[in-house]
Amino acid sequence: MTNLPLSVPVAPNRLSLSKFARRSPSAAIGAALVVLILLVALFAPWIAPYDPIAQDIANRLMPPSAAHWFGTDSFGRDLLSRLIYGTRPTLMLLAIVILLTTPVGIAIGIVAGFYGGMVERILMRITDIAMAFPKLVLALAFVAVLGAGLVNGALALALTAWPAYARQTRSETVSLRKSDYLAAAEMMGITGPRLLFGHVLPLVLPGAIVRMALDLGGIILIAAGLGFLGLGVRPPTPEWGAMVADGTQVIFDQWWVAATPGAAILLTSFAFNLLSDGLRDLMDPRNG
Amino acid sequence: MSAVANWLVTLAITLLGLMVVTFALAELSPADPALHLAGDKATEATYQAARKTLGLDDPLPERFVAYVGHVLTGNLGTSWSTNQPVATDIVRVFPATLELATVAIIAGALIGVALGVIAALRPRGLIDGIVRIISLIGYSVPIFWLGLLFLLLFYAKLHWTAGPGRLSDIYAYTVTPVTGFYLIDTALWGEEGSFLDTLSHLVLPASVLAIHSLASISRLTRASLLGELGKEYAVAARAKGVGEVRLMLTHLLPNVAGTVLTVIALAYATLLEGAVLTETVFGWPGLGRYMTTAIFASDMPAVLGGTLVIGVCFVIVNAITDILARIVDPRLS
């Protein structure tokens, strides 16, 4: 590959999969776990041994056994099956939050960073204000006022999640603005939206993706917290936070009812955090 | 001087932004405050009078100005479930939250900085790896679940600590609140029994919150120490024969104090917020539990009042940190 005389490094080096795994084992393990969780969500009906909402009162609160690997809850529902189906609302919520926040955050960041001046000052002021808001409590108030549910929970989280992308994208765009690459594009007559979204966007996207991975672990925890307080998806749909809450009543006698869904939350959040931690290492070796 | 003015303006705008959000939530709420004031058996005339008293038919901008005025004079409305002013309720419960979060951040900061220093001594070594895993788990663990497990293990199985609540029933009326911090109040009156009982109730929820905060603190301490390690003064100190531990503590740590302080304060603000879930699990009579109780009772003024108070604390702690970090480390300004 010939080195182009660019004043700004425009894209991180491309990594092959095996090189990626060798350079950052934590990113590789995190990525593998995330893919595994995605597969479980996708194939839940084929993996789950039981119907997650089928009640079997005769077999309620059974300890882990060969028939029910993680035991049963107070309605006699198989906990393993509920854990497996529980991946779905969690990932669905993440997907909605990402779809709502990244386009808004990135667009604001690019526009502010590229045009500068008054536009930048106003947009960044708003971003800073929204960034200073407490995430969990605002999400709580939002859902308490507007009603529980998956979409409202995602909206509530999106409200405080977008500023991080805006800030990150703005600072990257500012440094790109001086690059020969953009000067060349402008000289060819490319302006306006085509310049911003055809030429700036591809270069700021990787940074935004890393930033996103960094947030997802925290968003999973807040979403689980909302579920725990009874503000998540409606029962009987299995949701991990709500399952921990169900298990609270029997924590001293049948601890596994609350312990297993909590472990699932921990594992999922851990997977995203491990991935983002490794990605950060790859991007910035100083953190190594 | 202009830096201070700028800081104040930013703070004021952020607080105003917060009020816009809580006001908007109140507006969007399907609950009707007038119906609540008048009662659902009220006549149409009484209902309309209630709407008029609450100013519900005024234009939106006027209502917002009135709302800001109320908040600035400490009027957060009347709770629908306790029938007390929300501000009075919050003043009553807030010390419990503050005590919990403060004890937790002291523990979290001490352990977090210590872990960060130990990890930075041998980057990529075994201990560094362990600290990294600990902090990653601290980031990823749902605190309400960790609290439950702690209760199960240390209270129910091992009987090492007291269970939920802030004080055992037998001590309930022995504490004379002076500061509202039970640890200080009981120590002040030399009540050894209730002091130990307070401590025994505090240790589990505080540990849960401390674990949550030491994750980010240890991680950032380590990263910023390593960032200093390559600099010339660090190399010079090493060449002079300064030992590794001394190098870290007396040469590097003061230089990263500003950054570390910022992350500790951020963690503190997050703890005030995270107390909502922890207090629910531990039956801790603070602002968090007040809010969750209000949510279940659909007590809108209490929910929004609590949100505003936590939000204001959060914003102010962040803003003060900004100033503190600049005083500790003049290079930042």
C-alpha cells in the first residue's frame, strides 16, 4: 500500500480477524460473547426447552435439576427458557436506542464541527446541557410519567444518550475540516449534504461505533433497573430486571430465582464492556 | 473573572434546561393535577376552580415562568400521597441518601485509587489483569442484584451485618437527629450501641455503591498514571533511583490529581443517582426510596420533585468539580 501524503490520518488500519484477536484478546472475547447473545436471541424458540410463559403451578420454585437446569419461578415457569427469551427485550431496547440516538448525535456533531461559529456554539451548548443530566433518574421519571413499556424505556434512555456521539463526532469533524482529503473533495465541487454525509460521515463513523459500544453496557444496566422497578416490558414477557424483582420475594429461600437473571444482565453488560474496552485499546495504544 | 462568569452562566443555563425537562414531563403527564386537588367526586364548578387555582388554563410560557418561580422559592408542589409539601418530604429523607453516598464514595475513592496505583506499577502484569477484571465487573454488575446477593450472603446466611433499613427497631427512637447523618448523630451523643447498629446497616449498601464507583476510579487512575510514566520528569526521577512506589505516590499522583478528582466527583454524582435502586433493595429511607414509592403511588409531584433535586445535585457536583480540578491542576484552565 502506498502512503498518501495526508496531513491527517483518515482511517484506522484495517485489521484481519485473526490479527484483531491477537492484538486485543478482550475485544475478541467480548465480540464473541456479543455474537453468542445475539444468536441466542435470534434462535430463542429453538434453543429454549420450554415455553417461557407456560405456568406449571405444581412445579413452582423447583431447585435446579435435570429437567429445569436453572429451576423454576413462583409460577412454575422454566427459568432457563425465560433467560433465553429475556435476551430479546434487552437487545430490542438497545437496537431502538441506537437507532434513535446515533443518527441524531452524529448529524449534530458533523454539522457543528464542519460549520463552526454560531451554529457550533448553539448546538454544543444544547449538547453539554443534555450531557449534564442524570441518566437513570430522568429515565425513571420519563417512564413513570409516560407509562411503562419497551418503547418508552428506549425513548427515555435515548434522551440522555445522544450527546456523547455529538461531542465525539464534533471533535473528529473539526480535525478533519483541515484535511487535504476534504479540501480535495471540495475542489472537485462536492459541497453541502453530499460532502458532509458522503465524505465526512464515513471517517467519523468508526469513532462513533466505539463510543456506542462503550455506552451499551451502561444502557443495559439502566434498562434492567427500570425492569426491576416494574417500569419495563409488561409481564408475563420475560425481562431480566423484572425477573430479579420477582425473585426478590423468595431471595432467602429460593435464591436462584433472582440470581440467574441478574447473572444474565451481568454477562451481557460485561460482554459489551469487554468489547469496548478492547476496541479502545486498539484505537488508543496509550490505554494499553 | 470572565471565566467565573462563564461558569455561572453555563450552570444557570443547564439548571434551566433541567427545569424545561421536568416541566415538559409534567405537561405530558396524563395525570390531571386539578382532578387530584378537587377529588373525583367534585362538581364541575369546584373542578374549574381548582384548575384556576393551579393556573392550568394559563398559556404555556406563563406556566413555565410560574414553575421556575416556584422552584426557585423552594416550592416543589404538594405530594399526592403524603399530602405534605414535596420540599419538606425531601429535606426529611435526603440526609439518609447523602450519608449513604458519602460513605460509599470515600470507600470507593480510597480503594479505587489504591487499585489504580497498584495496577500501574506493573502494566499488563497479573495484578493489572485482576484489577482490570474487577473494574470491568464493577462497571457491568447490576447494583440492585449485587445488593440482593449481599443481603442473602452477609445478612441471611452469615449473620455478619444487619438487614434492610437504616437502624434496628430497638434503637429507632434513641437517635436525636442533629445533622441527619446517623453516624455523626450517634457518635455525637456517645450512643455506642446505636452507632454500631447504624454502621452495621450501612456497610452493605455502601459496599455495593463503592464497588460500582471504584471501577471507573481505578481504571482512570491507572490510565492517567501510565500516561505520565513516559514523560521526562518521570524518567529523570527513575534515573535518579526513586523507587517505583515512591515515584507513583509522590511524583506522578500529584500531577494526575486533577483528573482523578474529576472522576471521583463524577462517580459521586452518579452514586446520588444510583442510590435509587440501592435504596429500594435495602429499604433505605432516603430520596431514592421516596421516589420509587411515589412512582408506585402515581404521585407525580413527588416523582418530578425528586428528579429535579437529584438532577440539580448532579449538575452542581459536576460544575463544582470543574472548578476544583482547575484549582488542583492549574494546567487545565
